[in-house]
Amino acid sequence: MQYEEDEMHQQLARLLAYLVLPALGLISIAIILLIILL
């Protein structure tokens, strides 16, 4: 039981990484563009 739970947590962490990292990249690019344009 414990093993399956750890596996699920790893999958959730991986999914979060795939969702959050591109979002952070886009946000940082947007901030840089705003700084350049303003």
C-alpha cells in the first residue's frame, strides 16, 4: 500500500513539474517583455 502511494506522489510531482515549469517560463518571458516595453 505504502509503495503505491509513493508511486502516485511521484506521478503527481512529475505532472506538477510539467505544468508549472512552462508556466514559469512564460511568466518570466512576459515580465521581461514588459520591462523592455515600459
